[in-house]
Amino acid sequence: MKQVKAFVDGEEIIGFYLLKSASIKQTNGTVPKDYLDLILADPTGEITAKLWDASVTDKETFFAPMLVKVKGLVHTYRDKLQFKVMQMRPAAPDDGHHITDFIRSAPVPPNDLLYTITCAAASIQDEELRSIVDHCIRKVGDKLLHYPAAKGMHHNFYAGLAYHMVRMLELAEFLVVQRPFLNRDLLIAGIILHDIAKTEELTAELGIVSEYSFTGKLIGHISLAVNWIIEAALLKGMDTGSEKLVMLQHLILSHHNLGEWGSPVQPQLPEAIALHLIDQLDAKMQAAEDALDTMAEAGGWTPPIRALENKPLYRRKDS
């Protein structure tokens, strides 16, 4: 079975793939017709697909995530590969494939990621900050074992959220040694909590986001995380107006840096600056790694990458 990243223009494909996304849309013709706008994927990458002239049965049969067998043609549309589905059916048990074999996952086992996060939380010396972080980790439970960090921008794979946290924690440990004026406890707490409420903002299954939740749409993960901090403080009898708790809230509120990116305030603490830059560094490097890894061959250019200001990257021939 051919890997998605190895698809080339003009070839016919028959095989099993993950139906990662499926939505009903209409053509722009004088008499609009329904079609299915799809994303097919495997651990090596994903491709946009179209099932034209979708029947009532098609619209009632195909929902993400599910494993499907498809036959179709790869072609180029607006400088990107696309897949025209000619035939598609749900995978059957006797096909011998399991959906988990087609899902991209973090390169580190989820249990190891969670262990690293809980160890980092336990290393926080300030008792109040540590108890707030512990409360939030307990609140999300086992969602950290499988939740992605985003729908499409970065770390959008199984256990991607925990992987993002761990990579940020590694960068933070280097930075606090290099810049000892930084408060390690505050920065570590901020890293663990900055995206933790994405487990409530996003609706996800098998590491695939299907939609933003009702709460996610109306409140968002930044405000949710700040609410969780206050919730933990009240349960522990802490002063919610203390300098320490206000600074922790500031780290969460400012980590996107700009209002148009979702932050109501800009970073005004050294630790807040560090959190924002560490977050950006890991997110952008992951987006770059993903784009390069999904190329079939070296010595070429990736498609424009949204997380990198829609700039393509060149993959050197010796990589």
C-alpha cells in the first residue's frame, strides 16, 4: 500500500487510508450538487480528497475518523496534490487493518510524556504553584495521553499536546540555566498550563480534532486555563489576588503575544516573554519538521506552510 507522502501527480491509487475529515459541500454550478470534501491520511501525511456527486448513502456512510478503502486518481490543483475519489467503502473487519495503524502519533510513548510532565510538576518548589498545576493535571485526566495540541497548525497528532509540553519543558530547562534571573517555578508552571485547557476547547478522538467544542468556541483555552487557576486557588484557600497568582495568570493570558492571536495582554514579565518565545519556537519547528517529513523526496520545496507565514521550505538533498 502506497504511503500518502509518496503520492505523485497522475497515478491511480487503491488502498486503505484514514478518513481524517469529511464534510458535505456544494459545487458552484448553476445547479449546485453535493460533494464530500475529505482528508485522507496515514502516518506519513495527508491529502485533500473530493468525492463528487455524493449520493444520499455516501453522505450517511462516511464520517471521520474511520478507516476506508479508496480507489482514485492523484492530480494537482492550485499547486497542491489532491485526490479524486472514484470508489470508497468503509473498511471491514476481515480486511485485516486497524484504524490505529493509520494514525500519526507522537514519537515518544504517551505514558513517557505524561511521566515527564508529572515529574516537572513535582519539581516546582513553590507549594502553591505546584498544587495549582497538580489540580489542572488531575482535571484533564487521561486526555493528556492522546489529545493533539491543535486542529491543524502544529502537533496535530495523537499525544501531540503532551509532546508539545515536554519539548517546551526541555527548552525551558536550558533557558533557566542560561538566564538564571528567570523564575523556574513560574516558567515551568506556565508551560504546563498554557495549553492544557485545549482538552476542553477541542473535541478530539484518536488524536484527531473533529471540531471546537461549544465551550471552546465561546471561551477558548486561554480563558479556560485562567479559570482553572482561580478554581484551584479557591479550593486550596489561596489568595486569588496575590502577586504570584496574578503573574501565573499573566503568563497564560499573554502567551499568544497579540490580540489578533488570542491574547488580551502582551507579555510583561521575563517569564512571559520566555514562555511565548519557547511556545513559538517549538510550534514553528514542529511545523517545519512535519512539512519536510511528508515530502517523498529530498531536493525540493514544500507547499506553503501556514504556521510559517505561508512560506515554503527547501529540503536539502542530503537530508
